[in-house]
Amino acid sequence: MMRPGFHDPVPEAQGCFRAMLDAMSRPGRVHTLDVALDAPPPLAPATAAVLLTLADAETSLHLMPDGAAAGDWVRFHCGSAPASLPEASFVLSLGIHPPLSALRQGSEEAPEQGATLICQVRSLTEGEGWRLAGPGIRDFHHLRVEGLAADFLQQWAAQRPAFPRGVDIILCAGRQLAALPRTVTIEEG
Amino acid sequence: MSFSVSERQRWMAVLARASLDELRTCLDAASPLPPHRRLRGPETGLIMLRGQAAAVGDRFNLAEITVTRCAVSLEGGTVGHAYLSGRDAARAELAAILDALLQDDATKPAWMAAVIEPLAAIQAENEARQRRKAAATKVQFMTMATTR
Amino acid sequence: MAYVAVKGGEAAIANAHGWMAERRRGDPEVPALSTRQVEEQLGLAVDRVMAEGACHDRGLAALAIKQAQGDLIEAAFLLRAYRTTLPRFGHAAPLDTGAMRVQRRISAVFKDLPGGQLLGPTLDYTHRLLDFALAAEKEAPPEPAAEIPGDAAGRLPRVADFLVREGLMRREADSGQEPPDLTRDPPDFPASRAARLQNLARGDEGFLLSLGYSTQRGYGNNHPFVGEIRQGKVAVRFTPPELGFEIEIGAITVTECEMVNQFQGSKSEPAQFTSGYGLVLGRGERKAMSMALVDRALKAGELGEDRTAPAQDEEFVLMHSDNIEATGFVEHLKLPHYVDFQSELEVIRRMRSTAGTSATGSEA
């Protein structure tokens, strides 16, 4: 049985967009979304809200196999053109995400063409785990993420030399989200 | 559910061409609509219209058109869809409900008779009237020999 | 050029808008115009606003005309601005004008074309005399249009097909290529035919009319004839991804014009006819004809003709056809340029004083 999307699309999508904008400008800060969304399993409400807000008929989306159970819902409500992993502007992953280097990186002339990975994780907590630094962060910010690939930090560091090319990440867990724009550097701590 | 894609295309086209007033007139005389759940919309957006160079050649983008779409589900789980040109949300929602009812064998005959066939008859007559008006402006050439 | 912000004038602006609103309404003793009246009785203005606003919605176009006090460029601007607030669901299948339910279909080249010449609702043979009966307080409704039994609905053959079949004109073919979209991608030169046609379809009618006229007067002349004009309703078809099959979402009126032009031939091509194509929302027949003339003129490069006339200059035509861009750039000159002008003043004063000291100084 198909579940509905946003109840009131304009204010809800705008609210979610605002939260993502804040999350991108203050990397690692955890935001809690205030949406009443009946998300289709296995999508968390935040993941579903981010998809409804960002993906539409004019964007391309690659669904990793772990999200297949919500495929019909995503196709119906977002209407995004399906695309291969290296071509998609958005990639949705619910478990172990694909290697960041396999996603679209953008070019020197058009770094904005780099993909955004929407990654659902087990939990997001502000606290010890990672030490983030970069634009939008005064000194350091701490974030703990559970449910990412074991070598995530190596992958993240590996895309740094190609800057401004690279991938941005929106992390979702339950109703929470946090963002890792490619400008941020991450160390353990 | 026994209907072909072409049958469904026909009733969706008839609903797309009908005005809200025409639709309501048919519905007023029919049994009340069952409850439904909105899955998406009604919401208004755009579709890009296309033409072809010299009508048969390369495609080009002509202009956009406003379109209102709606998807609903009925109690049994049948999902009805509507995409209609224009911005009339009420019309799109009614068309989506009817699309769902017409997919169900139990309800299809009654709704075909109450809504689709009467609307199709009105539309056929409108088109025929346009053809008759156009025919009245058809130029009948006479050769100079007959008028001399 | 740098722009410098200035502050102030909020109250003056608000009052100016208030006065404009009063102007728009006119004498309150006169009944207000309804948008339905605009839609029904100023239909050609509605069509023009939809074509130049590049958005089909009769009700929105009528509202824009009312709000813009009949300034059709301003109305098209309002419509363009509104459309940016809507999401795009996708694109329709190409309009099948072969299956058009024609109200008008004429050819200036073949008298006896199959399907006949249908004049439809036209002004072509009127005397352009003002009809004072329309100014009377109570306008009598016109007699209903005459009706006689017509042909069964069906596809009408195209004039171009006859010439193609005889080998006198090249057949156009659909390469299946996805067309570029001006509303998403900036223009790129040389432009594809698809990019040119989109640009012309939303271009200013007056600009295209003048360019088309210039080709007739010898600036890139190519001896045009109206092969065919057809006007009527075509179904809009769209395939929603969730359904996976094509559905009709409504029917719209369009006008199509195919011009037939002489072509002297070149080293590689024998003498033959070429064509220009126009397709416009609504009943914009003058625009469709102008578009076809300019489309043909812009083929000069492909056909190996000398590009000497303005209508053949792709970049000139495509960069200046859009009246909303044009009005934006022309009208922005009204806005404060105080700082820019100060620097110009200083430059001129300096040049004059330099010229003055180097001259004999007799002017002082």
C-alpha cells in the first residue's frame, strides 16, 4: 500500500530545506526535523523528508540496493530519473555506502556537479567520535556517527586533494540529520 | 481488474477534456463517491510541450503548460491517477477518484455509464460542431469557364 | 560596471505603487473587468501572452493582462515570473499536428489540396472598418456561426509531403536527439535547429515580424510562399513515470505554418524548395508566419548561402528575440546610475580640460 508524502508539501519541504541549509553551513551540527511523515520502511523519516525536498523530476537519483524496498515510494513521490552510480546527482544509501570515489565528482569548472550522498545511519550524536574542522566551524566540532563504512575517514581524506571536486554527504538517522560538505576535514577524536 | 491500457487511456482522456462543471453535473446524478485517501497532491506544476521541426523532424521545446496532478487510493487499495492541464485541484482530485473506481470490476460499469459515456458524448458533439463550422468555411473554387 | 546600492525612497515607492493601483482600476464607476471577460473577449491578447510568456494557461495569461493594464510585454513577464514558482513534472510527447482537429487550414501554393481550404475564423477578408455596433451600450450577440456537414475526423496530408514525394524538397527526419532547453541551459553558438525553434517560439512577435519582413524586402530574400497554415486543437500527451504509458492531459489550440522557399541550389545540392517552420501557442498566425520566415533565414549557414542579412545572423537574432530580456536591459537604464555617471562626468571633464590646455585656449 503506497504511503503519502508530505502532508503539506510547501511548508514542510521549505522547513526541511532550511534545516539542510543550516546543516550544510554548520557542518556536523545535528538538526531534528519537525515533520509528521509516514515514511516507508526501511527509510527513516529524515531520509524520506530529505528525498522529498531535494529529489524531483529534474534531478537524477541512484538507489543503492538496500533501499530497494522503498523504491516504489521514492519513484512515485520524487519522480527522479534513475541514473547509474557514477552519473547520479543524488545517491541514496541505507547501510554501507558505496566508495565515495565511485560517485560523481564534478569538474574543476563545475564542482557543483559533484554528487550528494544521502546516507542513512544508525545514530547521530554531538559528542566525541570525530573532530570536525573547516568553514562554518569555530575551532572544532565533535560528532559521533554510527553505521558508516569502517574506512570512511580514509575515504573522506582521500577526496580532499581533488578539492573543489568531491562529494557532499547528508547523514540521516530517525528524525535527525547532519551534513558533511566537502570543505570539512574530519579526524578521530 | 479487467481493463486494457487502451481502455484506461480512453477514460483518462475523457476526464482530461471535461470541465469541472460537466464533471459535477454527471456526479450529481450518480451515487455518492466513496471515501478516498490522498497519496499525492492535488498539486500544480509544469510540463514542457514539444514540437518537431517541420512537424516531423527534430524535437524542440515549445513552451510549458500548467498541469495539476493527483493520486488517491480507495479503501480496497486501488490507486487512481490524474494529470490534467490547468490549475483546477478539485477537478484533478475527482478525476483521480474516478480513475480508481473505473479500475475496479465491481464499480466500473456504473461509473462508465454515469460519467464517462455522457462526457464522451458531449465531447464528440463539440468536436462534430467544430468540424461543421470549419466545413462551412471551406472554399469551393469555381473555374473561370463556369463563371464566364 | 559596478552597481552601488542606495537607500531611501521606500515611502515614495509605496505611494507610487498605490497610485499605479488606482490607475489600473480606472474610474471606479465603470464595472471592473473580470479575467473571464479577458479570456473570452481578448483571446488573441491571451494567446500572445501565453506564447511570449512561454507558458500555456489561459486563466493566468488573462490575469496577467488585467494586472498589467493591457501591457502585453509586462503580462508575459508576469507569467514567466510565475512559472518559476512551479515544479516541472516532465515533458510531453511532441504535439502531433498531423492529427490536429483543424479549424483553419489554408495553402497559398496548391488550390486543390486534399482536405480542402478551410478558412476558419479569420479576419483575412474583412475591410478593417471600425464596427461601431461593438461600442453600443448593449451589444447584441452575433448570429451563431454557420454549420454544414463536414468530413469525418482524420489526418490531413501536408503540402510539404507532396513536394518531398516529387523529390523537390528534402524530407525532415527526427534524429531522436533530446532537445536543449533554453530555460535550463544558456544559449550556445552555433545553435541547433531545436534551440533556434524554441527561442523563436517564445520570441517577441514584433521583432520576428520585422525580421521576417526584412527578408521579404531583400535582406536575405528567399522567395517565401505559405505552403500551409493550420490552426486547431491538438492533444497533449504525457507519460507519467508511475503509469508507464502515455495519457492525454488535455487539448490546446496551436497555429502551425510551413513556408516553402526557393533555393537556387549549390555545388552539392540541385535547385529545390526549402522550408521554414513556425509553431505557436494559440491563434498567433502572424507570429507563426514570421517564425517560419526567420527559421528559413537562419538555415542560411546549413544551406551554404552567404550570411549577409540581419535575419540570417543567428547570434543577433537569438540574443535579441526575447522581449522580457530586452525590456529588462532597456528599462534598467531608468534605475539609479548615480555613481557610474559621476565617473563618466569626471572622465569627460578631465578630457575637456586636457583638450583645453593643449589647444590655444581661445575658448576660455
